[in-house]
Amino acid sequence: MASNARSGSASSAHMLSAAQRETYHRDGFVIVPGLLAADEVAPIAAACREDPSIGGAICAIADSSGNAQDFVQWTERSDDLIGLMPYIARLVLNADALIGREVYHWHSKFVMKPPKSAGRFDWHQDYGYWYYEGCLLPDMLTAMIAVDAMDRENGGLQLLRGSHKMGRLDVQRVGAASGADTERLALAKARYELVHCELAPGDAIFFDALTLHASGANPSTRSRTALHCSYSAADNAPFTDSAPGHRYRPIEVLPDDMIRAGRWSSVFRNHEFIKLDVGGAVHGDSPISFQVVDPVTRSPGGGAAPR
Ligand SMILES: O=C(O)CCC(=O)C(=O)O
């Protein structure tokens, strides 16, 4: 078992086995069927279906072809289900075990692909971006939980098995977006196996911040919503202080049963999301930026100042 500086009596009945941790380190990811039970993600799926605008907070960025890819992101804890989810024991303690020491919550997001939507995530490493936010080490990961079933037909996550071993690749402009260095990406695609992630609601994948990944359009009639909870080693907080939401804050681990026990107020009604201005950019005017587009009209609007 990896060393864990976390004090107290936090525990989970859903800890990854030694073989699963070994798979993560060898492949750069591990798929964990049933990390959450279908009934534990059902309230989230229902709330997203009922209000696909997520209380009007939904944002979109342009992919390399200029298509809008919807998402909504947050760093803050709240009493809502999604404001508490990143702190539940089975996510935090497994992240501790995979990183090898105490982690803290970096950020979380919903990534939505509505039926018949064109938006994609171009090939990238998450650490390609987090490097520029001032994290010295790539000791960061994401636990992605399927809210809806995800497969090849509805824009499921794709990964290159073992690609984390390449280390950090440069990020460059790719069409209307940014993504991994295209020359090295082509070599990586020739060398590493392409894995299409097929998940049922509640299944999860933990993936390394250096693992190359992407996702395609959703030409199907089914929605594809995923919850991403990302973590960084506690000793890896940014040396810049440009994003206060990314500062180290110790996690108070929540018991796994808090979802079924209903110890949350609503799914996301009172939750605070990060706001992005349509017409602006994520990561400002830099090679790693993304253009913020309107999730409804699916085009740049507004002319708001870049963030
Ligand atoms: O959920 C997806 O399709 C991938 C999202 C992703 O790669 C990201 O948010 O960095």
C-alpha cells in the first residue's frame, strides 16, 4: 500500500487492488467497473437530463474544427451532491494510493456531449496545461466517472495505452484549438495501442495527467455526460498564484455512504461554477488557449475580454 500522510479514520470499501494499481502505473490508466453503483449516479444523470444547461452555467470551448464542446468546471466545495463528490473516500483515497501520497482536489468538471453534437476533445495530456499553471510535477490524475453510458458511438474517451511514459509533450495550436505536439502525437499513435473506453453509468477510469487522451463527436441519439474529478499531490500546488481555486487545501474525506444517505442538499442547484465569457479564451492569449464559444448558438459571440 502506498504511503499516505492522511490522518484520521478515513477508509473505503472500494480500494483498488494491487493488480489494479499496477495496471495504472503500467498503462497510465485503469478502468474500475462499478466504482459507483448505478443508483449513486442516477440523481446526477436525472438532474442533467432535467436541466442540460446546468442552471445556466454550461460553457463551451471550440475544438480544432471550431465545433463547440460543452463542459462546466468548478473548484469549490458546496453542500450539493457534485460539490461533495470530489471528496468521497473512494475517489480521494484511491487517488492518494495511485499518486503515492496525499492529494488535494484540483478541479472537477462535467463534460457533456448532447445527442447529435459535433464537439470533440483533441488529443492532449492534462499536464500539458497544468504545467503552465505552475505545477512542478506531473503527479496529478483524473478520476472520470460515467454519468451516462459511454462507448465508441457516443464520443467515449479514447486513450493511448502507455503514452504517459513519454513525459510531457509541448502544447501547440491545432486548428481553432490547442493540443499535443502533432509530430510526437503521430509517433505516439504509431507506437501505443488506442483504447476506446466503454463504461456503464457509475464505472470509472483513473488516468495519469501524462496519458494522451481525446474524445470524438456524438453522432448518436444518446447523451454522453461524464464527471471528471482531478487531483494533484499536496506538495505540488502551483508555484504561481494565478488561480486561487487551484491552491492547496487539505481534503476532509467524506464517507462513501454519503451519497445514498442523502447527505447533500440538491444535485447542483446551489453550486458555484467557474464562469467563462463567450468570445474570451481559457488560458488567455497563449499557445495553450481555447476559444470560449456559445454552447447554445455554438459560435463565438460577445467580444468579452479574454480571461
Ligand atoms: O470527457 C471527455 O470526453 C474528455 C475530456 C478531457 O479530455 C478533458 O477535460 O481534459
